[in-house]
Amino acid sequence: MQGYTYQQIMEEVPISKGLLSGWLKYVRLNQEQEQVLFGNIRERSTNGREKAAASNMKRRKEREQKAFENAQNIYNDFKHDPMFVAGVSLYWAEGTKRSSQFGFMNSDPEMILFMLFWVQRYLGVTRENIHIRVNTHADFIGENYEQFWAETTGIPLTQFRKTIYKPNRHGVYKKNPTYKGCVNLEIGGGMELLRVAIALYHILSSEMKVLYSTS
């Protein structure tokens, strides 16, 4: 009747919510009391959301900082290795940036093979955590591109995701006879690995900017 919520009462009286509900189930509030109580609930709800948002932001910042430190260590270890720098540059150009995991898409088999080597050599990814998803037009649904990419990469078909077929109403003429669809390398490791990859190309970008901005 004074506007206290169940949670506020339980902070003062050490009882369960069920018992409290039993005590108060016959209490009737007038309109003014209800307005005070609902105003209190809204205020606590807003404060709770703000605290939760601040807490989530803090945890995200901490994870991003940890990923950056990890990326900086990797970069310092391999920055004089041209293969490493080439892989960071390729990810910068073709890698996923807005996703929940590391991804790299291209139709060139040599580039896909290089990136397979790169994630294993420099990011410590195991082949069991590498998945492949073929992207192509619906016109080529019978050409079995999945088998081609399995033989090319050595990744078994059991690690292939469902192929994405882009519909085309007017038909597609294959200008390049060697085209076997685009492949997206989807690497397990979630946001942690993605953050490391993004941090790597930001570090490389910062160092390159020092060179070309002063030339």
C-alpha cells in the first residue's frame, strides 16, 4: 500500500515470494496507491535495464580488449612473415565483419586453400572446426559443386553446411567454365575468433596508415 514491490519487501523481510504472495493476495489498492506502485515498478524496471545494459557493455569491452591483446601478440610474433600479412590483408578484403563467427568467401580455389592454411597456421584452428558452405545460382543445382570443393580442400562433406542457391528467373550463363560457386569458410570459435581476426586487420591497417599517410 506504500508502493513497495515484492522484490523491495523481500529485501527487508527474508521470506519467499510465494509466501509473500499468499500474505498479500487479498490486499486491495485504491487508484492512487496503484499509481504509486506502478510508478515504482516502472522506475525499477528502467533502472534495471540501464544497469543490465551497462553491465553487458562492460563485459563486451572486456572481451574486445582481451581479443585485441591476443591479436597484438599474434601480430608481433608473425608481422615479418609475408604469408601472415597476406592472410590478414585477404581477410581485411574478403572476410566477414558483421557476423557471429569468422567467415571468408571467395570462388578462387587457390585463395580458399591459402586461407585454409592461414587459419590453421596462424590462428591455431583445427580442421574439425572448419565448415564449408557453397553459394551458387539455382541453375547449377545439379552440378555437384560440393564434391568438387570437398576434393579440392580435403574437408569432408560431413563438414559442409547446407548449400545456398540464389534464385534466378532469367537463367544464368556461366562465363567462366571453371566456376564452381563461391565458398564461405565458416570457422568455429564464435565471437572470440572473429574479434581476434578483426583486431588483426585493424592493427595492420594502423601500421600501414603510418606509412602511406606520411609519404
